[in-house]
Amino acid sequence: MNELITKGEKAKKAARLLSVLPTGVKNTALLTIADGLAENSAYIIEQNSLDIEDAKRRNTPSAMLDRLLLDEKRISAMAEGIRQIADLPDPIGRSDGMVKTPIGLLIGKIRVPIGVIGIIYEARPNVTADSAALCLKAGNAVILRGGSDAIRSNIAISDIMCREAQKAGIPDGAVSLIMDTSRETAVNFMKLNGYIDLLIPRGGAGLIKTVVNNATVPVIETGAGNCHIYIEKTADLNMAKRITVNAKTSRPSVCNAAETLLADRDAAKTLLPPVLTALEEKGVEIRGCPETREIFPHAGAASGDDWGTEYNDYIIAVKVVNGIDEAIEHITKYGTKHSEAIITSDYNMSQKFLAEVDAAAVYVNASTRFTDGFEFGFGAEIGISTQKIHARGPMGLNELTSLKYIIYGNGQIRE
Amino acid sequence: MNELITKGEKAKKAARLLSVLPTGVKNTALLTIADGLAENSAYIIEQNSLDIEDAKRRNTPSAMLDRLLLDEKRISAMAEGIRQIADLPDPIGRSDGMVKTPIGLLIGKIRVPIGVIGIIYEARPNVTADSAALCLKAGNAVILRGGSDAIRSNIAISDIMCREAQKAGIPDGAVSLIMDTSRETAVNFMKLNGYIDLLIPRGGAGLIKTVVNNATVPVIETGAGNCHIYIEKTADLNMAKRITVNAKTSRPSVCNAAETLLADRDAAKTLLPPVLTALEEKGVEIRGCPETREIFPHAGAASGDDWGTEYNDYIIAVKVVNGIDEAIEHITKYGTKHSEAIITSDYNMSQKFLAEVDAAAVYVNASTRFTDGFEFGFGAEIGISTQKIHARGPMGLNELTSLKYIIYGNGQIRE
């Protein structure tokens, strides 16, 4: 707890200073940090290799080892990402205008930093660099709590970031890393009211759930994506094939990848076989409902669990539905309010799907894979919110800010 | 728990239907509800008088009895408030525009309801009517959990609202009241993830704290207001007097009332005595720091606790500070990020105060009492957020909505 309070106090002080720091100072600091990371890549890789050795000793699965691994290329990409953040417009201080009230008060909202942002994450050390850079650019102090698997990598990265940032005039405490990676400290971190203004978990469903259940500070849930592609009966076959294959196979491990395919009964016999064949050719395992298996006997059988599972893998669940209402019903029941797509040539179906599907991003005739801060033009993102307050969908710099009302008067009192 | 799940399920279903309900239906329903409340005022007053009798039997303080009391005038004001909500523009379905990406996707955000909103409150039965009306107008289902003191009044009001709403085409379950007023059920209500998209506590500091500590659903903290008036040394004396008296005494029980006065040492001897005399004339008890008491010997002594206390009463704490930095330091330490005001004639001081004070509303030369949805032109409010995510300051209809990205494609896939 002492480490948390000490770092919380320092972060709070730093946040006050950061909130009024000129854009130029923040940008220079980000460029200095990027250079520092690139120049010290050998040291980062050395520390990372110790984490990797430990992880191997614990028989960590290869997919996780890959997430943990840093090499020259990845560090260079990390530095480049920070340079791009420096290039983005500074959201702080903007106003959409002011209004004059009948009694002459001039009232407006200006964009201000949130304050102190906590990030809790797992074994991806690149999160250390990119979250801290985004928070800094938006004028926030950040307290990072990464997983124990990546602790040496995280210390190396955050040490370099702190040193370089301070050289460039960023206040001490603006970026800090919790050294104690125990579960108890993580839970205390989630309850650090008075120090943390917003906590963002970045990781798998288990981490998100732990944070939601334990946190007493405001939280934005991110990431869980059980996304659907719904092939409506008027869908163009080629489009259905291209989009489904793209949404499932272009990067199966990410949250905007499709996990379930829904197809209208009226067209399932014509549309499903070519789409499923195309998926199989890409190495995707098909788990179908009984009707799907009649049409496409190759398919394995989907169990009840399949509809709610985010595979993050080369597997897809397939269900034949009786029109758009059943499709929307299914998505409402099993979806995670992330990204949902309809493939259709029918105007009314497209409008109904857009209106009735409750998700951060609802697509007509495009791949769910576009739900991403870069693709949406934000330049960077800190995660994809699947909750409905504060921010929904990709969270860029703007979503890392708050608002403040400023009121200019000349002696007004309330009658 | 059964009552919560049953009402949660119904609210979720209702929310889906409400989200696509035309504005006209919602407005007609609100007018029908307003008429229903006005026409059934005798029944509401009868039920309320039973609550009042019970409260008297428990020796409830008179200030609390007053909050609980409903009479013809208050019910008529309640109905009128709902009619005004019907008159407000519907925020749902609006978009600030769409953008075309380089590959031809048309991406935009549209305003959608949040879904199911939980309101947890104490003994003010008017909250039942006005929260439900605001939630409905913004297309949300609402589950109300009022205090046991007002249970009969709340049942009467919510029964009438439900009956009238359904007559006008609002789905069943759109408005519901938790009948079980036990603490255990309240805590379970705060953990109703999967049913409640946002929980708003409306009440005193104790309720807010309980909600923050127990809730696992997203919460917006409201209301706690330890507001300051800072009299800078160049302040106009008359303005300082008028604004301080207004901020303290025009309605001491509300959250935007001033609780502490800070005065610059350089001008304290000239400015403080007339301001404090004016306060005393209004019956305000002065609790001063040692320097204040030297200048104004009438004043009682402020203890350390006074700086952090929201009196909600005819009491003010007064402290002499060594310039704006100490004033901001004090506000940062003791303020609740609600409303803060500086009285000054110095341009640079005004700008520094606006930039460095972290609060929902920061005033120059005006009373803190203006922090209010009506005064800010929102037409109505559901509370004043003192946290920094989603909504800050007065929360009107817009703050009861979320956003959804809609994306129109013609076959785009992500490379």
C-alpha cells in the first residue's frame, strides 16, 4: 500500500503541473522519450530476455511468449508510435464555443486532462510505452501496473521514459510503474480513490472481470469482443465471402475479429457453403448449429457455449437464423457490444440493423476489423471501450480528457 | 435478489424498445404522466402522509420531514417539471456529422440511449418523478431505488407513472421501483452488472460513498459540494460582498452553496470585515482561522475539520491566504471538484484561477450558485457530476445518452 500511496501522491502533484503544460513541452518530451527508447534498445532487449527466460521456465505457451517478446523491430515500432502521438493535435484547452446567458454570464466548456489515469495490464510490455505516451499527450499523469511476467521489461521501459521525460521538463511522478506485482497490490490499486481518476484495464476477459468486480475508482471496460457477421438473405455472395474471411482470419487474436457467423435460412443453402469453404481454406474450424451441419456436413457441432465464446483463434461458430429479428436477438444475447456487421443489399434491413443492434460499432457491408483508433482516424488508441459511459469504441486522445465549465461574470448572483 | 433480476430483465427488454421509440410517443407519454400525477394528487398526498406519520414517530428531524413532504403545490410543480421535459429537444439519433475514410467507409457517431439507468436516492419522493421522466425522454429504462422513509409515496408516484406511460405506448418495464428497501437489496442493486448500464446516486455524502465503495456497475458520483469563494486582493468590495452572501445564504442546503471563504492577506483587513458583517446580518455563523479572528474578533474558531466540511447550513469557514497559489492549494486539498469562484479585478489572476482550479465549474466574479442544469440552459438536470468521466457538472438529457459508431461500407475489408 505504501508504494501505491507514494506514487499516487506524486502522480497527483504531477497531474496538476501537466494540466497547464504547453503542447510544445509535451511534444518535445515524447520525441525525447522515443529517441531514448530507440537508443537503449539493447538494454531493453537484455531485460526482456530475462523475462522471456523466466516465462519459458514456467512453460508459458508460445502465444504468450510472443506477446512478451521485444526485439529491435518492436522497440523501433514502439518509438515510432510515440513519435506519431507527438504529431497528433493536442486536445487540451479546446472549447466548442461559449454561450451568453440572459443575465450576461459567459459559459463554456473547455477540454482538460482527466488527471491521474491507472492502467492495469498483462504481459505486453509495449503497453507500458504506448499508454504512458497517450496519457502524457492528453496531459494526464499515469500509474502503470503491468503483469509480473513482464516486470523487468516494464521497469526498463518506464525507467527510460521517466528519465527522458524529466530531461524534457515533464514533472517527476508523471509516469510511474508499480513494482509490486502481487495480486493484493493490484486489488489495492483498483481501490485507490482520491488518487486515480480513471482506471483502464487492458487485457483478457479475466482481467477485465477482476477489475470490474473489485474497483472502486471509475473504470472503463475494454476489449472483450464477441463479434458477429450476419449474412442477410439479399447479401452479395462475393462480399459475404470476402468480409467473413477478412473478419475471421486477418488477425484472429484481436478483439474486433468475428467469432460467430449468422446466416438467413432463406439463403443459407446458397450462401453458406461457399463462405464456409473459403473459411476452411484459410484453416478455420467450423462449429455449426444442426441446420448448418445439414447444409455443410464438414462442420463440427457447436455447443451452447460456443455462442458466447471469444475464440481469438481460427474457429468460427455458425448459426442459421430465421431472419433479421432472430439475428438481432442472438447478437443482443451473446454479443459483447463491440462490433457487429450485416451483409445485405436491402436498404430496410441495413437501417434496422444499424438502429437496433446495440454495440460500439455497427457495420453495413464492411469488416468488423475496422474498429480501431487508427482506422477511425484517431492516430492512436488506448483501447476499445465496450461500456456505454464516457467513451464507446476506440479510445483516442480525446477520450483521455474531461471537460470543465468556465464561467465569466461581472458580479452576477442568483436570485 | 429475485425482485432485482425480474425487474432488471424487464428493464433490459424495455430499453431495447425505448431506444427506437419515436420522440412523439415519448413526449405524449410524458404529458400523460404529468396529467396522471396532477389528477391523482389526493392519492399521492394520502400515501405521503402515511410516510410522514411514520417518520414523525421515528422523531425524524424537521429538515428531513420537509424533504419528504408532498403537497398540492409540490405535486403540481412535479407535473410541470415533467411537461417541461416533454418540451425539451430529444437528444437521440443526432449525429455531429460523418467522415469518409480514404477507402470509402462512411463513419459517424450517433447519439443513443445508455440503456438501463439505476437511480438510488434517499427521502425525496420528487426524485422518483423527475429522474424517471428524464431517463424516459432520453430513451432509457429506469430502475428506481428510493429510501424506506418515502416508500409509500414512491409506490404511489411510480404506479401512476407506469400506468399512464403504458397507456401512451411506453413498454412495460420502462419504469420500475424496487419495493424491497433493505440495505442488502440496495447493495445487490449496485452489483447488478449485465442489467444496469449506469447507476446514479442522488443524496448525501454517505449514500455516495456507499455506492462508490460497493458498486460494480458504472457509477457517476454526484452532489458533494465543498465550494469556495476566493476574494483576491484586487476584488471589488461590493461584488465580493454580494457574491459571498448570495453563494452562502441564497439556499444553504444545496451543493452549489459556498462553504469556505478564502481572502488574500494583502487585502483581508479592508475586505473581510464588511463581507463577514454582511454574512452575520444574514444569520451566518463565522468560523475563522486565527488571522481572520484577529481582523474580525466576532468570529468563532475554525478547527481542522471545518475546511473539509460541507455544512449545508448557515455556517461558513474563513481563511486568510498568502495569495492565489495558497488559495488554489487549499481548494485542491479540500475542494470536492464541484464549483469554485474567484472575485478579482486582475486579468492574470482570473486566467490563472480558471486554468489551475480543477472543478466541474470555475467562476470569475459570479456566484457558485449558478452550477445547475436550469441555469446552464439544459432545461432540467438529474444531478451534478463531481467526477471526471462521462459527464462533469450539471447532467441534463445529453449526459443520459451514449454514442454508437455506425459505418456504411460497400464491401471494404481490412488489409
